[in-house]
Amino acid sequence: AATSVIYPAAFLVTLGEGTLNLGLIFLMRDSYGATPSLVGWLMSFGTLVYVVGCLFVRPRFSMLRPRYLMLLATGGMVVSVGLLYVLRSVAYAFLFFGLTRLAASFFWPPAMGWLSQDREGKALNRVFSRFNLSWSFGLLISPTLSGLLSERSPTLPALGSVFMLSAAFLLIGGAALARPAARRERAAGRGESAVHEPRDRSTPLRFTAWIGLVAGYIASAVIVTVMPQYARDVLGVSKILAGNLVSLHMVARAAGFLVL
């Protein structure tokens, strides 16, 4: 079943991404001597590349089945993070982090599209609730793991990320070899184009919701980027404790998401 691949793959990819993101902050500050502003630019650059990839690059490959796009994504992320680990400088950090985020844009939209195929109503809500739970666990664990690895070596989070993303690549690769399941799965573009688009009767309040969603994610991104630097520079705490603080933020966010 698609869920047996997507749920663990989402966990592994989120775990790899989260471990890399916090570890990269520590690496930029401690090894490269980057300013907080430069770290912020790096994280913003990664997000920009991801958005551009989702909107303009990934749709050009919509004729491929979701599992093959996800396989391409995880393979690209493994290579990019591996090069980031081997070639160490601020310029290479921007280059390979950007390529990692570009590869990620080939993972999440196809994963959600594959998950929603032939599901409506309560069934769709159920699978997406479990999907959200899968990647949320990755978000909860990754900052603490990244802090532990960074305490030993600033480059270890990137290496750990390579292993986690490689595991996701192997998992999806095994699914790609399951040919009977592959025949039942629609290509990402074909399924969308065949569906008749109903007339839009949704509430105009969705625009307010979009604004709130964007503002909320901006605030969360600022907190996650600034908090570990503030904890290290001002409070003088260890990288492990700084990672735990970020994990605490993720726990509160996930709890609020589930309750609301």
C-alpha cells in the first residue's frame, strides 16, 4: 500500500531535513564564523529555492509517477547533502543547501498527491492525519538529535542526514520495484488532468486563512533560526540544550495542531 511507503519515508526525510537544518546553523556559526544575518539569508535562500521548485520546476516532471519523483528527490538530497559534508565553505553551503531544498520540492507534493489518490472524505482525513503524525515525529526528534551530533562534531549532522535520506531512498526504491503496485498508481499529471474541476464555491475567508498561514510559518521559521543562536550566544547553553529548546517548540506546535 502507498501508506506503508509514504509514512516512514516522510518520517525519514523530515528527520534528515531537520537534523541538517539545525546542524547547518551550528556549522555556519562555529566553523565558518558566519553572522546571524548570514545564517538567516541561508535559511531564507533554501526556502525560496523550495518554493520556486514546487511552483515552476517540479510541475515540468508531472508525467512521472509520484514514487519515481520521490526517488529522484531523495537521491538528489543524498548527493547534495553529501557534497555539503565533503566540500566545506560558506559558498558551498549556499549551493548545496539550495540544491537540497530543490530536491525536496520533488518529494512533498508528489507524496501528498500519491496519498490522496482515490480517497475522499473521512478516508482522506484519516490518511493525512497519520501522514502529519509521521513527519511531525521527525520534527520533534531531529533538533535534539542534531544537538547531540553537533556537540561531537559540527559536520556530523550533515553525515547523519545523509544516512537518514539514504534510508528513505532505499525504502522508496524498493516500492518502485514492486511492479504490480506501480501499475495501479497514476502518473502525477495524468490523474490531475482527468479530473473535472468543479466551480469554486469556497469561502472568501480562505484568503485570510492563507495570510495567517504564511505569517505563522514566517514567525515559526524566525523562532527556529534565531532561538538556537540566541541560546548559544546569549544564554551560553550547550548545543544539546539548544536542540532540546527547538524540540520543545516543535512539541508545542504539534500539540496545538492536534488539539485545534
